Amino acid sequence: MGISSANKISRRSALANGAMIAAGLAVGPLAARAQNLAPQANKARKITGRDSLKSHAAHHGLLAGTAVNVRALGAQPEYARVLAEQYDIVVAENAMKWGPLRPTPDTFFFTDADALMAFAAEHKMKVRGHNLCWHSQLPTWFASTVTKENAHRFLVDHITTVAGRYRGRIEAWDVVNEAVQVSDGRPDGLRNGPWMKLLGPEYIDLAFRTARQADSHALLTYNDYGVENSSEDATKKRAAVLALLRGMKARNTPLDALGIQSHIHTGGSFGAGIRDFMASARDLGLKIFLTEMDVNDSNLTYNDIARTDHAVAETYRDYLTTTLAEPAVTAVLTWGFTDRYTWLAGGFRGQSKHPQRPLPFDANYQPTEAFFAIRDAFDHRKTPRTAV
Ligand code: XIL
């Protein structure tokens, strides 16, 4: 659909909405959906102050957040402005991972992570820590330096130093990230990654116990992906993650929350699987965060921005409507907020060379239809009694 026909729809639906309001009828989600088809119309709608994501989220017991590219934050005033305007919780997209934090085995590079902490403090935002233990983005020296003999010391030292430095200032730490990988073939479903090979499955409890010692305030979180949709793989992964979480609780491992990354795709189907999974986590006493949401549109076959934005927005709406019905969810973070800096940017759809549009703001910081779908999904949430 071209811009002009999009405009026609917007004028038509604006008229329809006006007539409905005049007649005293609520403007329902269908009308809002039609209106959202028009990128031009989005520009005119208020999105700051009481109309911001964080304001709408707060009315429904939620924090609204995003991952932050610390270099962009330092370089682009527009980036910083939208970030401060829309969000009340941030997480470093990369700056707190082992790789960026550990240039050598004996040194730490805290400059970027500290810059994010300072920005968050200045703007009274909360911070999630990501992450203390992961198989990926390890420093280049890791493989040749860390051995079965010294791995325990490296893990404990790292967590003690990093979580200790930010003690009391981190809302929640992703202590262990992505420890489950069913296709690795272990009976317990755990990933056969570097930490597993070095320390065995005990590395998980060790990481959580060390994190608790280093920062008793942070909510200690197990974070993973691939548990969201209704596929067979996701069903298996949910079972393996729940088994891990139950085992940790049975062993009295300090565990407060489950992070569901929520990297989803257009057209995905989300239903009883994720709902029951979240209810089981709640039964274990865990809070739930949606930690890294974005919508990958690489499976779309057309090359049309308005249609793409609509498909992405409807996927946000569908997923968030399903997941936000769960009262244990207390925060929704997207993995970045502007398409200018999405980690999916390298992905091109089919032959079209059309960059992805997975986030609530486009590359020029204009709200996309996804922004309004996210905000609507917050609004349609029944506020849980245990609201934050
Ligand atoms: C991604 C970052 O966005 C990229 O910039 C980086 O190159 C690779 O990692 N799951 C996670 C995140 O837990 O840390 C990943 O972030 C995305 C998938």
C-alpha cells in the first residue's frame, strides 16, 4: 500500500472514530487498529508525558524498558531524549557482558557500563543487569586461559566484582543466560556450553549463590529465549527450563525471577504453552520479566513498509495480550527502541534488501505502529492486585 492510500484509510478511520465518539461509543481496538495502518497519522498522535509508554505501563503495574546501545546514547541527543521520555528501566545491550567488560584476564573495562548507570540515575530509571554468566560473547582470551582448574575462581571473581560494583543499584540481574539447549542432547536439557564443560551443571547454582552474596538487593533472574511460541521445539524448551527452575528451588538456590527474552517473529502463534509456563513460574514464587522483546519480520514475503509495520504491530499486540494477562509479569523491555540500532539490522528480508523494522520507533525516531500496539496492550491489561 502506498502512502496516499494509507492516508485515505487514516482519514476515513479518523472520521469513523469522530462519529463514534460523537455517538458516545467507545473507540474499540478494531478502530484503533485501522487507524494505526497510517504511518503519517502516527506522527500526529501524542506520545510523551502521560501518553508515554512508561506512563501507560505504570497504570497497569508494569515497568517499560529497553536495551541501550551505550555508544549511541553518548553520540545521539535524540536517542537520549526518547529514551528518557519513554522508559523507566534500562539494560545494557552489550556493556555488562563478559566480552566488553573483560579486555584481559586481570582487568575490567567499566566505562560504558558506568555511563549507563549514570544516565539511569540522572533520569531516575531502574537498571537490569545483563548478564553474569553466558556461553556467548566471552572474551577472546577465555578459551585459552580458563581451565577446569581455575574456572570456579574466574566465575566467582567476575560475579563478585561486577555485581559488587553495582550493588544496590540493579533492579534485577540476569545471573545465568540461556543455559538450556535441548538439541545439545543432554537428558536434563542443559546446554553443553563452555561453563558446563568447565564446571558441570553446578555452575548455575554457583553463579546464583555468588550473585546473592555480591548484591542481596537485586532480583536474581534466569533468562532464556525460544520458549514463547506454540511450536514443538518451544514446548520442549519450556519443559526443560521449568525442570531447571524447579530443581533450583528444590536446592534452595537463590532465584527470584524468570526472564523471557521474547525475540519473536511475525505470524508466530502464542497461546496455552506460554500461559501455562508463566503460571508454573509464578507457582514457584518467581516474578516474570519480558526482557528482550522484538519482532523479526524476515519471514514476510512482501516489501511494503505499511504492511510490514502492521504485521509487526499485530504480533506485538497478540504476544503482549497473551503474556500480560499473567499477573506475575512486572516489566516489559524491548531489545532496543529504534530501528536505527536493532541487532536484527543485518537481516534482510528475502531478496528485497529491505531493513527490518522490529522496534517501536523507526530509524528516525518516529513511533511506528508497534509503539501504539504496545501501549494498547498495556492499556488492555487488567491491573494485577499485586501491582508494583
Ligand atoms: C545481542 C546484541 O544485541 C548484539 O549487539 C550482540 O552482537 C550479540 O548479542 N539474547 C541475549 C542478548 O541475551 O544478549 C543478545 O544481544 C540477543 C539475544
